[in-house]
Amino acid sequence: MISTENLSISYHGRTVLRGVTIDAKPGQVLALVGPSGCGKSSLLTALNQMTEIIPGAGVQGKIAFDGRPINQAFASTAQLRQHVGMIFQKPNPFPMSIRRNIELALREHGERNREILAQITETVLKDVGLWDEVCDRLDHSALELSGGQQQRLCIARALALKPQVVLMDEPCSALDPISAERVEQLIQSMRGDYTVIIVTHNLAQARRLADQVAVFWVQDGVGQVIEQGETEQLFARPETEIARGYLSGQRG
Ligand SMILES: Nc1ncnc2c1ncn2[C@@H]1O[C@H](COP(=O)(O)OP(=O)(O)OP(=O)(O)O)[C@@H](O)[C@H]1O
């Protein structure tokens, strides 16, 4: 669904990630794990072309969506981001009503019909398990919601655009344990319908959620993928000493 080939990322001429080849398959969850600073977030950022707005950042190598280079697969960055949504560590709802948070994204992509807007809003809020909690205060500010509710709203906002891929950068790590569990359950429920690439420092979470895992590590001062494969196989029988130490919690 979305893949990279020999992808490298640099900032101001310093390469921070080198030679990354990954393939997130349709409907699967791919977890990116590894210690701080090995380039996991940089990779996510490159996948929906946000790297382009970072001063001094450069991307080399190939990124493909459904087998086609992303520049050819999408007519514009806006179209790419419709198909490839992004969720950040800190929930970032717009400072406006719960309803407007969902509708604004849809309106930006040309949807004006009020009934359709209301219907999609209800559907996606139900999908993320938020409808019952907010249906009587849709016109209240999204900032009145708890952190966990805000994160589920942000996921609903992304899902409203019917993306095929959702990129998630540590989506649970800023939440309290109960909210984190709800968001994790939500990601679990997205399996099959969406391709998810999730950066997580929580190895137990990666093991619970992911079909595939890629282990990142800094070698010779540059981030690289040192091992990747099916989750259970990778955790049970890592091939490299470094991955074995990291996945067992003894390194990193
Ligand atoms: N905008 C930027 N300008 C310069 N250097 C950057 C920028 N963003 C990231 N870096 C550097 O790139 C390297 C990789 O950072 P990145 O955030 O991608 O790693 P990470 O594995 O996601 O780390 P973490 O798990 O802590 O989020 C780090 O050395 C970081 O300092």
C-alpha cells in the first residue's frame, strides 16, 4: 500500500536515516520501534511529504503508494494527505467546536452538503467511540475534551477523509493509561480497513498491535532499519544481537 525503497533523510546535509526499505501492506499495522533519535518520526514525516516544509531537510530514494511513486499517485500534497492521514503524539484539535473539527477537513476537500457533513461527522465519531460522549455538545469547543477524547477526535477527523493509510507518531504516549488503552483498542479496530504505520516506544504495544515490525537503530551515527518482519517471529527469534537485546528490553 505504501512503501519506501532505499530512503534516506538528511537535515542541513547531515544524514539521519539511511537506506530504509519498508512495505506497509493493505489493512495491516506496521510498527516502527527503536531508541530515540534513530529517525522513526522523520520517516513518517517524509511519507506524507511534510519534510518538504522543514528548512534544510532532504529526502532521497523512493516512496510509493500502491506501487506508484507518490508524486505520480497524487496530483497535489493536499490529495496525498487526504489518502495518507497523520496523527501526532500530542492531540492537536483545531481550537473550534467538535463539529467544526470534522467538518472543516471535509469542507476543505469540497464537501458542502450539510446533511452529508452531519452524517459523516456522526459516523466517524461513532467509529472512534466518541459519539455517545459528545453527541449532546457537538458545538462545544474541542479543547474542553480530555486528552484521550481529543486524540480520538483527531483520529475521527483523519478518518472523515477516508484515508487508506494512517500514520501515527506515538499516539498514546501523551495520554493517561485508560485513554491510551482506548486509543490502542481503536487502532486495533482499524486493522483490515486501514493501513496503519505507528511509531511506538512501547514494545508490548507494538507486539499487541502490529502485523509487522521494523526495528530502527543508530549505526555509525546514522539511523537504519536493522531488522524487520512479522511481529511474532521477530519478537520470538530476532536475527541480530542488537534487535535481540532491544526487543527483550536489555538494550536501548
Ligand atoms: N527539523 C530537524 N532539524 C534538524 N535535525 C532534526 C530535525 N528533526 C529531527 N532531527 C534529527 O534527526 C534525528 C532523528 O530524529 P527523529 O525525531 O526522526 O527520531 P526518532 O527515532 O523519531 O526519535 P524519538 O523516538 O525521540 O521521537 C535526530 O538526530 C534529530 O535530532
